[in-house]
Amino acid sequence: MARITAGITTSHVPAIGAAVDHGKTEQDYWKPLFQGYEWTREWIGRERPDVVILIYNDHASAFSLDMIPTFALGCAERFSPADEGFGARPVPIAEGHPDLAWHLAQSLILDEFDITIMNKMDVDHGFTVPMTLMFGEAEAWPVKVVPLAVNVVQYPPPTGNRCWMLGEAIRKAVHSYGEDLKVQVWGTGGMSHQLQGPRAGLINTPFDLSFLDRLTSDPQALRRIPHLEYLREAGSEGIEMVMWLIMRGALGDDVREIHRHYHVPASNTAVGHLVLEALS
């Protein structure tokens, strides 16, 4: 059967992709950020998954305020990089895994999650930046990907508890899939940041570090963080961290942290990155 072997969290700051695309990764400003991902690139080269379930949020590329699904699952054969207003990033088209994706859709909907099925979907920096951080400037991505877009743009977003429960349902679905696959689940977005208003540029390092700690030491407490606390402590865009809880819920009870990276700033954002090994 398929099995979930690991989970990864990472921020998906668009400026990170621009730094790679314009050859700035060795500049003094950017180098410390990218050094924190070198360990993961070596590790994922050894522990290469067959499929990644990549949880991210769309930034008005595939969706607009006219239509925003809470959870949208990519079931297509491939996913092209989106044009976010300055041309599509020069990264590969991602190859999907429609069989696993449709199995996930069936299992999640029968478990009473209202999943929007996407048979065509372009993916923006929320998807492409994590892929670049893990695999570099590849001619082709070395894994198949099932994207799961989560609404954290238009209020109300899903609660942390709902996201955790979705992760548990994903775990159940993956483990019931008949093909022998190594699957990783990535939760992207965050950490603390705010892009507008009087608190634009907000970064709350103590909150960020506590969140990273609790993903392994007290993950159940993270399920109960209300939207208002994310807003107060992590800024208006800090709500993206609920997507990390989908990843964490999918890993099961027994995990081990094997790598951590935290860096400030990347653009006006705190960057957080964890690699968690699923032990059961």
C-alpha cells in the first residue's frame, strides 16, 4: 500500500523564486536563507518520494474573488506555472498523479470533506517556490505532485482543527491506496508576516519559534488556535500556517524532527522550514 514517509513545512515567499530566477542566491542578503535548505536537498535526494501532496494557497492565479473554494484538489495530469502578472516562472510543468488524486477525492468526499475537484489548474509561487527550494533549478521535477489549494485569502478560512482533521483523512486515504508509493506531504506558507496596513512588515519570532516547537512537542494545542490569535500574533497573512496543520495531521502521532531552518527576513517575511519523519 501507499505510505506517508515524511512531512515538510516551508514558507513560499514569491521573492525567493525571483532570487533564484535572477541568479541572486549567492548574494549576501539571500545566501543564509538558501543555505538552510541545502540539508533538505541532500536528504530528499536520498529519500526521494514517488509523490508529493503539496498543500499551498493560490494568490488570485487559478481563482479570484468570484470563486474561492475552501479546499481544491488537483486531479489533472499536469500543472503549468501561472503567469502572476510578470510572466510565468521559468520552472518545469509539474506532472500530476491522477490515479492517486482521484482516490484522494473519493475518500475525502466520502469522509464528508467538501473537496473541489480541479481537472485543470495553473499553480503560482505558492506551489513553485517550495518545489524550487527542494529540487533546485531542475529541467523536470523529479516527483509527481498532487496539489491541494486551501483558501486562506478570503475570510473565513478553515480552522486549524478542520485542517488537522483533513490531514488525518488524507492519511487514511493514502494508506488505503493499493499501489506501493512513498508519499510526502508538504505544508507551505507563513510564517508571521503582514503585507499591508499599520503593521505591514510585522514579524513575531517568538510566536514562530513556538509554533515550530509545538508541531512536534504539542501539536494538539495548535489545533485550537483561533483565527483572531493568528491575526494578532502572526499578522494578517500568518493564517497561512493552518496549512502546516494539514501536513501534521497526515503524519500521525509519532514523528521525529530531523531538520529545522528559520530565517529573517526574506522580503518582509519570516521563513520557517521543518522536515518531519513519520515513524508510524
